[in-house]
Amino acid sequence: MDAHAKREGPLPPMWHYGETEHDPISTKTLGFWLYMLSDALIFAGLFAAYGVLAQPMNAAGGPTIAQIIHPVAAFLQTIAVLSSVLAYSLATVALKTGNRNGVLLGITIAIVLGIAFIGLELSDFASLFAVGATPDRSGLLSAFYILVATHGLHMMFGILWMLVLIPQIMRSGFTTAIVARLLNLRLFWQFQASVWVCVYVFVYLRGAIQ
Amino acid sequence: MTDPHNPEPDPLRHAEVQQAGAIGYVSGTILTIALLGVALLITEQKSMQPTPVLVTISGLSIFLLVSQAILFFGLDVSRYNIWKSVSLILTVPLFILSIGLTVWMFHALGPVMAMPEMPGMPLQPTTLQ
């Protein structure tokens, strides 16, 4: 203790104060990223349930997975979701230079393509309902609908988030809070592309070879 | 960088805003659509046995997910992304284990339930039916 008191010059810092500045944007994006990882584990549970139930025995005499999925038609959904993700991602490229019109245009295109994706999915569901392949028909169909629709529900919430952000950007511009929301939505929207890769391969392509 | 009359820094100069790159996003999109198209062709041709097809399309999907982590999410070991990268690496085994172990635990369910009924040994329907 005494040795420290007699030491000449400034005391060495116990903490580098210059590096502890609060960063509201990084704090929010890391927090949201951790939420998304927990969301990924929800999908893991749904994929696990589907993996168990995706067998002809669990069709309970009803249609098997190979009879209800259409990988070629679902490829249109793949193009729609990835184009939407690209449009939103390019909106955040426009954000770098504060190009408000570019950001709004990218978000608008992302919304339109996202709605197209959901429209294709609902159309697919409607055609299955028309032939009696409803979720309560068998355990296999329950797992199929829940897995695919959960991804679709995420897409709907993403679109809703974009619709809420547009008036905020028009009213307030690129404040710290709005920029953090735009970055979080980029993470969320790109995450939907990753989940769709798993859904398309695990449900549609794997189902076609069963 | 910081205006003395306005202590809040410009949010558009933040590293996570500036990390956005059109080349990475366009490359990631084209790569994903192209490889999923290849996986679709392999599946539709039906010229291979199911197991090799399954292994091939699973490999393509893993490659795509890693590519998206880099090209879309921009994950790396920089100061702004290191903890995102670490948390993802720690979560991936949980994701794989939760799916893999569950499917493995029940993998015998299909063949067992599909057994023909034997005299004196009637198979009872399960709740899955």
C-alpha cells in the first residue's frame, strides 16, 4: 500500500476508460443477436419434431410427405425470400451514406417480395386443404404445417416491422435508435433466409426423395 | 468525428452500419439460389440412391449456411462481431444435438410400427397415430 503511495507519476489505470464508452447500437444488435440464437433453438425443436414424424407410419393412412410437397414450386418461394432479403440488405448499403430514398425503396421492395413469399405459401396451404390434407389429419401433417408456418409467421412479423419503420424514418430520419432498429431488422431478415435454406432442404428436398 | 455541440456521434459512421457491402449481399444471394437450384436438380433427377442425395444436399446446405454467416451477417473476429461469432459457434452444437439426438432416439419408431401384425402379438396403435 505504502509502495503505491510513494510511486511517482500517474497511477496505471485499472480500467481503460476510453474503451468503456456506452455503445447503444452494438449493445442492441448483440442483444438482438442472442435473441435470434434462442429463436434458432425453437426452430431446432420444430425440426426435431418434424424429423421424428416425417415417416409414412405417422401419415396415419393419409398423404405422405412426398405426396404433399412440391420442390419446384417451393423454389419460387426460395427466390422470393432471397430477393426480399437482398432488397433489404441493399437498403442498409444505402444507409451507409444516409440515402433516405434508397433505404425506403429497398424496404418497400423487400415488403412486396415478402408478401409474395407469404402469398405463395398460403396458396400452397390452400391447395393442400382443398384435398383434405389439413393439420389435424396426421402427426406428419401437424409437424409439416407448424414448421413451415412458423417460418411464414416470422416473415409476417418482419414485414410488420418494416411497415412500422417506414413512417419512423420519414418522420425522424436516421437517429441512433432508428439506425439500431434498421440493423436489428437486417439481422432478423437475413436470418429468415438461413432458416428457409434449412426448411427447403430438410422438408421439401428431403421429402421428395423419401 | 464528434460535434462538440452535439456529443452524440453520427450513427451512420458506426462500424456495423459501414460493414454493409453490396458485393457480399449480391454474392450471397446468387450463391444461395444457385446451390439450392443444384440441390433441386440432383433431387429431381432421381439418378442417385437416396442416401448419397441426402448427404450431398445436406453438405450443400451446411456450406450455404456458413457462406451466409460470412456474406450476409458479416461475421468475423473484429471487435464489433467477435461475440456474435462466438455465441453462434457455441449455439450450433446445441442446434445439431437437439435435432440429431431427438431424431436418433426415435429413428427405430418407423420400422417397428411398420411391422406386420403377427399372430398372438397384435401391435397397439400409438398416440402418434
